[in-house]
Amino acid sequence: MEPLGFGYRRLYLAFLDADGLMLPDLVEIDGVPASADPRECRQLLTMCAGVLHDVDSAASLAILYCRPGPGPVRAADRTWPQALRTAAARQGASLWPTHVACDDFLTLP
């Protein structure tokens, strides 16, 4: 993800096959709120679990949360990995650790 620098908050979703290879399409969701809404994360992961099931029972999902502004990671940023992890567990979806990116870093929160 270079160059870093974002004008608005977004999520990137990458679906990976059983071997961990990224499938061709990267999904971008624009205009997400600063803090995750657990209900909306559940809805998103319900949809993603269906896609993963259609690909392969061993398929997985990687998500990147991006926001404008400098680091460090903020409390609101941490709501995304937490809510997504909880939603994925409820759906039985295999989720890689969610990363956070802003104007000057990319990291695990």
C-alpha cells in the first residue's frame, strides 16, 4: 500500500484461497466511520463468509482499515480489528489479523 496517505476512511477486503494466495479482486469499501459498528461488522462478515464458502472451505479473508491523518494507532482504530474478529468468529470465517494504515504507517494495532 504505497504511497500511504488517505483522504477518507475505508476498508480493503482481500479474499485468499486455501494456499493463502490472494484472489484477483480487491474489494474497497469507502466512507466507513471512525469507530466500528459491531452490527455492521456482523453483516459484512456474513456476506464475506458466504463468499469464502463459495471459494473453498479453507479460504480466508484479510482486511485493512485505512484512515487519514498521522499515527499512532488510536482507540477508535482498534475498534475495527476487535469488531471484525468477533464477527468472523461468529460466522466461522477465517480472518487474518486486521491491519491499520494511516498517512505515515501501516501496522497491526
